[in-house]
Amino acid sequence: MTDDDESRRTTVLRASRLEAFSDGVFAIAITLLVLEISVPEGSEEDLLAAVLDQWPSYLAYVISFATVGAIWLAHSVVTEYLHHVDRWFVRINLLLLLLVSFLPFPTRLLAESVDSSEAASVATTVYGLTLLGAGLVLSALWRHAVRSHLVHEETADAELEVLTGKLTPGLAGYLGMIVLGLFFPLVAVFGYLLIAVFYLVPFRPLRGRT
């Protein structure tokens, strides 16, 4: 066995282990989001009003849940096309998981500040930068897989182009919402929800079509 063969064996890893670990992190992160919603205090007479007053927490939860779900769906599609992973793919994937697991913090920040005119723009900016970072890393993860020939060899070029385009459009949307959030934070918050819904649109059955 040559030195090149030995080096390749040490850098090529099974995609199944990475996928299992990633799914666990996604599951924990999406579960932690609901913990940011506290049970309101109050008597029976004003309990309903107290529950309704927490609408920013519900809104932030829905947006973050949809966003994590969309990232998980996209990540699942990426790993579906992998034949193997290399050490750089693993490290980029860890960076993505870092941002996903960090998301409960800006979610709480957004929930506590979105109805405040002074702090809303800061909270919305922090939230948007976190989502933008996750989107950039997810796109980089896929592009590295394509450039490094980690995908299955039988995958058609047209199929790769369609998937690359599907993973990219939301990035411009995040940039736009970050700028908008400096002036109209609540509008930007609903914009993040629309981007998450866009990502949740099912991927077309590429394999069957090609």
C-alpha cells in the first residue's frame, strides 16, 4: 500500500456517522427552542391576557423552529447525495451545528425585544446574522462536497446545479432582512419567517427525474 492510499484511508469517513451525530444536534436544538417560552404568572381572570402577551415568544419560536427544520431538511438532502466525507467536510459541518445549537439564544433575545422600539433592531440584527451565517455555511458545505467529489459518481451535472441553486437563494433574502431590520424590525421578523417557509418547500424528486 502506498503512502497516498494510506493518507486517503485516514481522511475518508463514513457519512452515516456524521449524519447520525448531526441529527442528534438538530433534535436537541429544536427542542431547546420551546424552553424559551415561559409559563405566565397570573390569576384565572388575567391568565388569558398573560398568555396572549407572550406573542413575541410564540412568533420567535415558530420562526426558529421553521428555520431549524428547513436547515435540517437541506442538510438531509446534502447527506443523501454523499458517497463519503472528508475531514474538511466534517469541520464545516461542525461549524454549521455550532450555529444551529446557538440559535436558541438569539431566539430568546428576539422574543424579549421585538416589541421594544429601542432594542428590537439590535435583536433582529443578531438574529439575522445567525441565520445568514447558517445559510452561508450550509451552502459552503454543499459546494465543498461537489468540488471535492464527495457525492455519488452517478449524480448528473444538471442535478447538482439544481440542488446548488436551491441552497443559495435565501442568502440574499437574509441580507435584505438584516438591513430592513435596522429600520423596521417587526417587518424583518416576518421576512425571516417567509424565508424559512421558502426553504421548507420540498425538494423536487431529482433522482427519479434524472
